[in-house]
Amino acid sequence: MTKHIFPQGALELVIIRVLQGTANHGWGIAQKIHLISNDVLKVEEGSLYPALARMVQKGWIKAEWGTSENNRRAKYYSLTKLGQKRLNSEKQNWEAMVAAIAVILGTEC
């Protein structure tokens, strides 16, 4: 199956959605996105970790060190209140954009 690249801004939206309600480490976030998308979306490390760093800097998520399932030290990310607000607003923007594109695609030109 073809792996799809995230449109601009979509990766951050997907990450904060995945972190809603539960903290996770980078590899776990990537795996969850891959699993939930039915193997359509794959997040490469080269995209994931810079996005996580940007999101920490913006205050949307926070990072804390912890121990992973296999007893390794890992940085766990969790959603902040600011991140939850961002998720709510970006989700509405995304849904409006998708609806508009659907109308255009379904319209005869």
C-alpha cells in the first residue's frame, strides 16, 4: 500500500489528536498513527521529532522522561491545555477545508 505524505500542518494536528487523553513516546505516536490510519499514514523519524520539538516550543505538548514498555528511557509527550485548544480549532478548520474540497471535487467545471 502507498504511504502518504502529510499535507502542511496536518502532522501536528494528527499528533495532538493521538496524544489526546494519553501520553506516549515518539515511536509509540508513530505506530499509533500508522495503526489508526489502517497502514495508510507513516510518520518518518525525520518528520516526527522536529514536529514534536516545535510543538513543545509552542506549548501545545509537554515532554517528560519516563521508562518505556521495554525498560528503556524514553521521552513521553502529553497534550497541554493550550494543545487541546489548538486541537479543537484546527479540527474545525480541517473539517471546513475538507468539506470545501469535497464540494469542488463533486462540482462539474
